[in-house]
Amino acid sequence: MVAQDISNSDFDINILHDPLIEPNIDLKFPLPIDEESYVDVPGNYKTLSQSFNILNSAFRLFTGGSYYDKIYVNNEYKYSINKHSDEFRKKFKDYMNSQLEKDDKKLDELIYDLINQELNLKLIKASDFKKRFIEVKKYMVSYYKKNNEKNLPTFPSHNFVRSAYVTVMSIMIKLFPKGIWVSNQDISDLYKQYLKNPMSIVYLPSHQSHLDYIIVHLICVRFQLATPSVIAGENLNVTVIGGLLKNLGAIFIPRTFNNELYTERNLNNVIEFLLVHKIPFEVFIEGTRSRDGKLLLPKYGILKSMISIYLKQRLEEENKKFDLLFQPIAVTYERVYENDAFLKELKGDDKSQESLLGTLSVAASAFSSVDNKKNQVKFDKNGYNDNLDRKLTGKIFVKLGKNFTVSEFIKNEESQLSEPIASETQVNLKKLGFKILHEVNKNSYIPEVSIVGTSLQAYLYFNNQNIFSVQDLLPVFKLVVQVLLRENESSITNKKILLDLLNCSDYELTQLIKTQIIEFFRYIKVNDKKNLIKIESSIELLYYKNLTIHLIIKRCLVMYILLLLETSTSCNHRIIGKLFYILTGFLKNEFLFDYDENPRNELTFILNDLEALGIIIKNDKNSDIGCDTYKIIDYDYVKLFANLAQPFLESYIVLISNILEMTTNLQNNYARNKGQRDHDKIILDDDDLRYPTTKGLLKYIIDQSKKKAQFKSLESINKQYLVSDLYYLNNLKLVKIFKNKAKTKAFVQILNLKDLSVLNDFLNQLLKRTKSKDLITDEVKINYIIDIVDKNFDRDDEQLKLQSKL
């Protein structure tokens, strides 16, 4: 059997190993000790506050004083800013109050404009202007002071950090007995770079779990780095837990500012103070946790703030040394602890709200029977393992990507402009966001379970069998490993694990596959004695397939098109190119297709590579069409990987066909009942019967699709895909997503029924649900589809050039 830790070739440190006995991990280089502090910032105080005394004494007794006192002893002051001192806290609070009371002229401008509107509307007299200004200013100052007290970090003491470290480590050791694995070389390289020119390190992790916050903090404590302040959603600011997170650096912000004119400015002031004082910072630019294993598209609000602050410091404040070090981080879970909740959400259930009780239940579960006999593998009467009540956990892998400074990015941007950048509006924030997430994807680790999950999904779609032998799966497993290996030549870690798997015997692979299923799946089961696999619910495979799909999705799309056009004279480079352009457009909200600098993802490279592998052959140029045509040689290979792309396209059929059907039903119902609501058709808002809420629409679609059972897997009707599809249709202005005046509900309105119907017909032909093929083979009609997906949606320059060539 393959060793369990075959994956740890580049992950040499488990931060959960002996964290209380020796909290400080030795770096690959000795930290300098010749200076008292290596950060030149005025007011960096050495004194450590000794609050939290009673509980602190209890923790010292629990861990042993000599061990406890080593925790977080040099991380601040010596190698960073001492943000836990009384002086720093007072400075922070005074700065924010001064901004509100007198220093931020933007607040005065906003209040002036507001009072001026009241004057123009004759709500006040001119003589009352000054009095009204003072009155509103007093209210605004009071309001934002209270908000800041509620939402900003408090940094109480180093002893609080120590106590929190002991508590959290004790829980994490229980929750993840297999460890959290990092590369010492990665952290050492980052630290060494930081010491050359200390500045705020902006940690930019992928976001799949609430534990992402905790993991980065634990890594910092163990490697003697300062813990960061973290941008967190206000939904986490719940009773007790919110206060604890604020003590550890959380900055709570609303999901949307809802046009609150000063809320964003107030947040900018907070961030600017921290960055100017070189406090490390952490932000999840995906905005929320991914439920399906893929990275979400970047959100640009906090990136815009940081770029604005950088330019202000450099250009207005003439702080020529000010800079920020952006550090992308790939966090990969063999199993996220929210997995069961995410599966429910993907199936259409509402998101569970964060609460104190929910958080405490997770902590309590860590100390219950994870390692005792109650958690051992059980088998049902048919010999299949039963994990329904078993606690499942795995390793976590943290890999740092290539970092870069904001000054480097700005310099590269300026090289493409005729004049130096003077405003954040001149900075390509989209390019910055995609640069970060491409780096995360490039460094994402591929665990064995993700390869098993991808192979199981591929086999299921190919053979449509829910019960099969492990032996039958092996050829597919090996093929998946080979394809992933071709896309991971530059990744030392992933390349090693994939090569090791290819060198395993069939017996070793059989044991590995069975072990992975038993360890990580609830609804995928194995009969150990008969070597049989049973898939009870394929939705559980979604997360694991999507840990790898970004590497091969464009290759899968090309093979889907080849399969679609097989035996047709339309299977030529020009038509393939146009369909490839359309399909990558459909999936722009699902994958990081923009600013992709990987040449292996270009259409010509993929076709040439498939030809070199003997999967397809290229015929001589057809004189009638003037370009090369292609013929499939290895039909099974093409079908196997084409099937992996199909659910992403099917989800559009699920969405659009149900919207059209719902529209017809509503129109008929209104005509029949003179506008009275029909509760069986769709959930509608109380105030406006014309439009469905997005929540009601998605619930309706998922419920209807399950009843019809039109698709072979739940993947096509999962909530996250449908949300991405809906926003793509909104970008194309085929539908409109808008909110009510109170901004409490979002609604969907059809804007272009004709083009939506044409798109639906195209997708039905694309998925071979109709006999007609004219929309996918007639170049004039393909161009009309391109016009639909292009006319209101920005495409990058390279794709536009490709279209013009085709």
C-alpha cells in the first residue's frame, strides 16, 4: 500500500506537531539578533502589557511557564510593530477619532453636500445652515465612533495571543490529527525578504473554510512572524466570538456598503493607519468561501483601497519608501470541516448562519471521540463502509506563491501607459486580482483524494454506473494522473506525487483508492473484500474534482467540441475556435480565464498536443473551407474528458430553460387569474408580483430540476454553478438582477427574451438534446451567438484578436 505521507515531499513542517512544547519553529536561516528592533517606525514600543492575568496564570500553569513564555515572544517589536501595546492602541484610537472629528475633509464635504440639498429642497433656512451642519456632523461622528468600537480590532495584549494560541492549538490538534503542513523554505524565504525591507505583508489566501483565518495566524505565531489584521464579514461578529476575533485583529465589514457614502472612506482610514505602521494584513479577495473547490472570481473593493492608499502615500504624502508586499497563499484541504454543510448548500438549502452555538459545537466536537472505537470504520450488511456518523478529517496543505510588491505591479502597469499612474482609476484592478488568484492556482497542491475524486467522477460520467470494481477504475485513474502530470511539469511537489503514483503497482493503487474513499467520503462507499465501489450521491465528488479541474478545463472544452463535431466537415480549426471562444465565455464566471499567461491553455497548443498524443489526427486543408479538419482517433479518451466539462454547460440549460418555462407559466397564470399569485409556480416578493427573487428563483429551479431528473448528476443543478450562470446572463444583459429600495432582496427580470431563447436552443444543440445542429455548425448562426455573448460583456484584447483571426 502507498504510504500515507507520500504527498509531503515539499511540506516538511506540521505546525500542529508539539506546538506547546516548542512553539517557535527554527527557520532555514538564523534570525538576526544584533539590533533591538528591525522595524523603523516611530512609537514602536517594547513594553508588553500584562492584562488577562487570572486566565493567563491558568494557561501558564497548564502549559508550563517556560513553554508558555516562549510563545510570541519576538514576533512583535523586535521583528515587527508592537501593536499590542497601550501606546499603539491609544494612537490607533486617537487617529480614527481625529479623522472623524477634524482631519478627514471628505466627511465635511459629504455633510456640506447633504445640508446643501436640504437647503435646495427648502427643508431648512439659509440661516440654519451652520447649526444644521454642526448637528449632522455631531451625529456622524458619534455614529462612526460607535461602529468603530463595534467592528475594529482591539489588540489587548501579547498574553491574550498566547492564551488564544494554546486554546486554538489544543482544538486544532484534535480536529486535524494528521496535521497542517507547510514548507519551511517558503516561510523562510518570505521572512528573509521582509527583513531586507520591512513593510506590511498582505497575506492573500484562497478561501474555502473559516479555518483559513486561524491557519495563517498559527503559522505566523510558530514562525515568529507578527499576526495580521484580517478583513472579515460582519456575519462573524456574533456574541462573544466577535469580541475574541477583534482581539486577534479582525476588522468586521459589511458585505456591501449599500451606497453609504462614508462607510468605505472610514474603512480606508483604518486600513491606511495599519499599512503605514507596517502591520501585516490579511484579506480574502474571493469575498466569500468557495463551496465547490474552485477559486471564485476576485472582488476588488479592498484591492482598490490598498492601491488608493499606496498612491496617496507615494504621491501626496511623499512617503517614497511606502510599499506593500502581496503574498498569495494556496490552502488545500483533504476535507474541509464545513463539508457537510456545503453539500447541503450546493443541493439548494439555505446557508447556515454563523453563531456562538455553532462555533462552540465545532470546538466541542474536537474533544469528543475522534480517536476512540466509536469512530472506527463500520461496515453495513452488504460489506460497504458506513461513514454517515463518522468524523472525517484530513491533512491541510499551505503553499506560498510567488510574492510581489505593489510598486513592482505599478511599475509594470506604467510601462504600458504614456504617463505615470496618478490615480487608482488608472490601475487595472482586474489584472491585479487575477494575478493573485492565478498564482494561488499555480501553487495549489493536488492531494491523492482529489485525484481519486476526479477519476470517480470521470468514470461515472463515462459508464453511467453507480457500482463498479476498483479494477475497472484503475485505467481511468492512471489516465487522469497522466493528464494532470502533463499540466504540472513546473510544480515540483505535484510532479513528484503524480510520478510516484504512476510508478505504483495495481495492488498499491487499489489499496490507495480504497483508503481514500474510506477516509474522506460519506456517500461514496467501498466493499473492501470484494473491491467494489458504490456511489450513492455523486455531489460529494464535486469538491474533489474541482480541486484539479482548473488545470484541464480548457482541454476538456476542446475535447467536448471535437466530440460534438465528430465526422462533420465543421470539425475544422475555424469553427472549433469560434465554439471554444463561446464556451470559455460561458465559463468566465466559473474559472480564471482572463489574464491567463499559460501557453498550454491556448487552443492551438491543445489541438497540437492532442495530435502529438495520437488522440486526434489533422487532415490536410480542405479546399472548400480553407483550413485544417480534425478526426478523433481515441474516442474513449476524448469522451472521458469531454464529460468532465459537460455539467458546467448543462447548468445553463437548467437555468435558462426553467426561466423560460417559468415565464410562460406566469404569463398564462396571470392571464387566467388576472394577476393573482400562484404559490406553486414561484416564490415572489410581497411588494412586486412581476419579478422572482433570486433566492426564490434558484430554489424553484433546483426543486423543478430534481423532480424532472433530466440530468445524470446533481452537479448540473448545484447552487454555486447556477449563481455564476445567473450573473453571467446579467453581464450579457439578457436578464437583470436588481434590489428593492431597502436592498434586502434581489430580483431577476428578463431583458431580452428572444436572445435568451436563441441561447437556450444553442445550448440544447450543444448538449445533443435536439437533432438539429444548425446553431453549432452554421458559421453565420455561430456568429450570431458570438454577438449575443459579446455585445454587453468585456473580453480581453487577446481573445478579441483571436476572434478577428477566426
